[in-house]
Amino acid sequence: MLSFLYARQSGLDDPVRLRRAESTRRVLSLELNHNRDVDRIHGNGINTLDIEVIDGRYMLSGGSDGVIVIYDLENNSKKPQYTCKAICTVGRSSRHVHKFSVETVQWYPHDTGMFVSSSFDKTMKVWDTETLKPAEEFQFDGNVYCHHMSPVARKHSLVAALLYSVLAVGTKDPKVQLCDLKSGSRIHILQGHRGEILSVRWSPRYDHILATASTDSRVHIWDVRRASGSLFTLDQHNGDKSKTSSEAVNTAHNGRVNGLCFTADGLHLLTTGTDDRMRLWNSATGENTLVNYGKVVNESRKGLKFTVSRGCSPEFVFVPCGSSVAVYGLHSGELITMLRGHYNNVDCCEFHPDYQELYSGGKDCNILAWVPVLRQPDIEDEETNSKRGGTHAAINPAFEDAWSSDED
Amino acid sequence: MASMHIVLEDTHAVWCSADIRSSLQYLVTLFSRKLFNDSLPPVVLKHQLYSLHNDKTSVDKQVVRSDCNKCSTWDSVQSHFIIITLMHSEALVFSFPRQNELRETGELLMFQLGFDSEAFALVFAEDYRAKVLQGEAGRGTLGTVEKFLTKLIPSCSDLSFNKEKMLKEFLFTDSEITQLVKSGVLTVRDAGSWWLSIPNSGKFIKYFIKGRKAVLGMVKKSKYGEILQTELEGRRTTSQVKFQMKYHIHDIIGAELVECIQTTSGTLLRYVDGNVN
């Protein structure tokens, strides 16, 4: 660490290098910290978390009881012991609360005055944070599994891609609906999936590229400016039709695809499926990079929300696996560690890029904060402490010998 | 004398591949030939390699034909030159063929076994060829099979073939294809397409699945559902388990049907819930 600081100071190293090295070290030492807590408001499982992009201060959570809570993550008290307080909630007593489980919440990418939530009560609501009343409401025919707003969109009128699922009974096909926030209307529909769509993500690199994942084992990449169908689908065998049985040709996974995540630079896309596999794709060409993560246990019937670290080298993927969160190296595929702490299934996790902290929420109604371990104080500091007569930091007062007499 | 300092390129690329080959040869020794009256070539499963090597991605790269993994650094063109600087400014330059793609060089053949879409079998090409011809000796289909093998082994690394490929590329007739299916080298996959297969492998798959189930049962029935690997290797096998215990242990570790935990007394294998098998 000192060498990094010296190199940066003398100009030998790029400033980014120190930041990246320290971020990586911090992510590798994530663990539960008894000083950090998050208020427990939800009475039922937590389905989704989102930390706002601008300050990284406020976090939204949506639960299976339809309740939405906003937390303040910043520690303004001068003590290390801190509970992230819930600032406001859209509780069951509110007139506008969702009737059924909230599946996805997302802050408006450009400021915290607005957020969007979608739920199994077939609506998507655009909320005003000040008054906690919906400014806009979109009604749909089927359950809404996921929605996403593009984080980089400036030109297009802030289209929020919404997916709803229509159960494939009869002639209706599952569609991806794009809704315009500026005008409050639905713009267009992307057709092409044959099963319920469980996850959608805009690319963080281009504001017109969208990826969708569905139960028909396919992942489509769309360009919303085009009138025709998807750009391409992701094929796990990279076109090598000989590797698989004929039904599984051109699929991304051998089961339902229920999780999607772009890396921070938008160059790669991660998908998880119920075949217990996670795959890393090149998002420009759609080819499978064939990084082997091993068995990534995945039994989720709904979408799985996982996340990738930002600002580290190498990058890490945090995937909820059963009741723990697995941390994998992004390009190497090795399992770094399993973060255990939840009592029940983990449904969602979110990475805070400024502090390298991970927040995860699950069916046990807890949001746990995984914080990097602080460096231990140096031995020099301990000696100076004892010179001043203070208690030695290493000996726990409970083990101090306070009863034997000196005469023995 | 001008001194040349040339940075040593990733030598681990060389050792990795030599390692994979030696691991394969080790696993081949665990295969019980006598069980099948010497009619089968030694079969190793790809995921058994995962139990011997930590990095699954690099194992895949060296076994599977993957010319698309551009995001890893040691795969670059330079890595097939190994330059060693010696004391007196001499440099030896070694050039190796691309070490990954044991399959592309025609040394290794991969087969889809059919009971699991992720389980692939690996057989050394010379062994395969020898056993198949040995099995075909004296039969009328020998000529067709030999022709197929000469076409297949040096260059092709597909797992399945469709009709068009057989007729156009390999120039086989319909009756010849029927002969190949009869001899066991091809098995039906779909209307008009065939998997590459190992003749007489039905018995292998049957014993393998039974043995795997029995070994997993042994782990599951142990106290707390976990057992030390050394203890498991020492246990007496039931009549269900026809292969060597170590062969099955590599299989269940590599397929992640048990969790490997390092303890002070050695590796502990813990049964993972939620297995279908």
C-alpha cells in the first residue's frame, strides 16, 4: 500500500492504479461487520435492491409484501456502530401501495427525485420520492417480472424497458414492452421470445442495446432503433451444432435463463440459468467466452438479481446461491469465497462501488451489509498505547488476570 | 557481447498442457479394462479433470476446441514461443505448437455420452482406433469403418454429424452410414443426424451410472452426510460398484455432486443436497 502511494505521489503510476489495487483488496476481504446494520422493515422477503448512482447514498428495496423502503446508507454519526435507517416507506397503509409482491425497483438514473417499481399486480408505477405518490402508472396484462431504465440514455426520451409475461396459453406471445417516461405512453413492443421473460437489462455502453432473458432458454439482444427482430440470440455452443441435442440448438442455457447482468464497461454480459451454470458472453458479437464457473446453484423460479463489481481488477461477480452469496472472479471463473450469513434464500444483491460494500437481501427479510475488513492497527500503535498506560489492545479485558495475588 | 534480455513468456502454458496429458494418462490407468473383456478403449470423463486441476476454464480450453477465448491473456500468439536467456548472452528459442486444443491435433476424441448433457467422455485417438478395428476384425463392415476413422481422426472434432455432412464432405453412401450405425461408431441422435460414439459403450454407461449412484449413496449414508476422502477410498465396494473407487471419486468431485472441504485430516467430501442422481 505504501509503495502504491509513493508511486502515485512521484508520478510513476497512474492514479487509477492505486484506486484499483485498493478496491480489489477491499473486495477480497468482504465480511459481515457487527458495526453495520440495516433497519429491518420488511415483513416478508426482499426481492430487489437498488442503490442510486449519483451519490451512492440512498438505497431502495422492494419486498414480497408490496412494501417499498428507502434507506440512507451514509454514516453521519461519528461512531463506528451504525444502522442504516429507513427514511421513508411506502407501507401497506399507503393508498398507492402495490397489491402484490414488488419484483423490481429502480432509481431514476439521473436524480433521486423519482423511482420506478414493478410488481406482480400487473402494474408499473413511477413514484415521486418527495410525496411518495405515483406520478404515473402503467397497466399490463400479465405479471411484470422485471423492468430496467437505461443508465446512459440521454438522447432517447428515457425509455423504460418493461417486460411482462403472458402465460403461453393460446396465441399470445410474450413481449417486451418499451414505455416512454416523458410522454407516459407505450412506445413499442419487441417480439421474439417464446416463453416468459424473466430479466431485462439495458447495456451500460450503448443506449439502444437491450438484452432479455426468458424461460425458453434463449437470450435475445435487441437494438431498439430497428424495426425488425432481435439482433442476435446467444448460443452457448457458439454455432457448433454438433455438441448438443437438436432441441437445445441455439440456446443460451439448458434450462430457464433467469439472470442477466452487464459488466460495468458493457463489453461482457453474464447470464445465469436453472441448469446451474453461469456464462460470460462477449456482448458485441454474442459469443460464449467459455469461462467455466462450475456449478452455480440456481433454483429460482423468478428472476435472479446478481451484480458485478466496479473499479477492481480483476472484476468479481456476486451471485446469490441458495442462502449464501458466491463471489467468482469474472474472467478466471474461480470461486473466491462464499459469503454466508443469511438464514434463508438470498434473492438479490447490490454492489456499492464507492465503498466496495455489498448489500444482499433475501427471504429472511434481512438486508445484510458486507463490509471490507479494516486493516488491523500496527504493532507500533499498540506499544505506544501501553506506554501511555492504556489497556493493551490485544488482551480482552475478560481474560485479564484480576484475581491471582502477587505473593505466589 | 551484447546481452539480450528477453522476457520469459508464460511458461505455464507449456506445463499446463503437459499436465493435462499426464492427468489424462493417470485417469486412464484407473479405468478397468478387464471389466469389458478388453473391448473398450479406456474412457475418461472430462469433468474428472476438474477434480485434479483447479482452473476449470484452462482445462476446457485445452481439451475443447476453443479458438474464441480472446479475453484471457496467455492465449496470445506470443505464448507459443518460449525463450530462455542463458548466462553468456545466448538465448535458446523454443517454439511449440499451440498447446491448447489437444483435440484439434487429433490426439483426443470427445463423445457425448447421453445420460447428461454436460458429461463428455474423452478417449485417446490411438486407443479408440485400435479398439474399434479390433472389434470390427472379421466383419463385413470393417472397410467402411476404417474409411470413417481415417477421415475422422486427424482433423475432425465434432461430436455429431448430420446427413449432409456425411454425404457431401465425407462422401459416404446411405448404405455405408447404416453399416457405421450397425458397427456402433455412430448412434442415432435425430432424424438425419448421428452422434459419434464408442462401440459397446452401453455396458460402460450402465455400470458407470450404477457405480456413481452407489458411491454417492455411501457418502450420503455416512454420519452427517460427509466422509473423508481417504476413508472412502479404503471402504469395501459393493457389487454395484464395478470401477475402481478412485475413478468414481474423481467423477463425483469433478461433477460437483459432493463438496470438497479441506480439513486438517485431509479432504472431506460432503454430500450436496438437491442432486438428481
